Amino acid sequence: MSPEKMDNAGAIPLANGLGFVFGFLGVVAIFIQQSLTMFLPLLMPPLVCTIFCVLLFKTQPKTNKDNDNSAPVRIDVI
């Protein structure tokens, strides 16, 4: 029976493993950057509309409902 031999050359060195991880993170970062470049123009109209709606809402004068002396509408049914 032959003794078991360890295959030290087949093991992944730490530098190769770190290179693989950082390379994968680089590919993911490039994908995210390209996706933002493509989808950022599509996000502009909702953002502008939201800003304008908030500005319109915030610039409306405040009404005091306690001092409202108007009578409610009353309909007489015959």
C-alpha cells in the first residue's frame, strides 16, 4: 500500500484567492456603474416631479379652519 501524498501545488494560494475576490468585486462595481449610467436618466422625471409637488405643497398659504365662518351647503328636498 503506497503512502498518501499531499498535493501542495494544487492548493490555491492566498494571493490567488484574494485576486479572485477583488476581481469579482471589480466586475460587480463596473456593472453597477454601467447600470447607473443607463438608468439615471429614467430617474430624473419622477425626481423633478416629486420636488415640484413638494414645493407646491409647502408654498400654499395655511388656512385656519377654526375661523371659517362659511355655512355648509344645505339642500332642501321637497
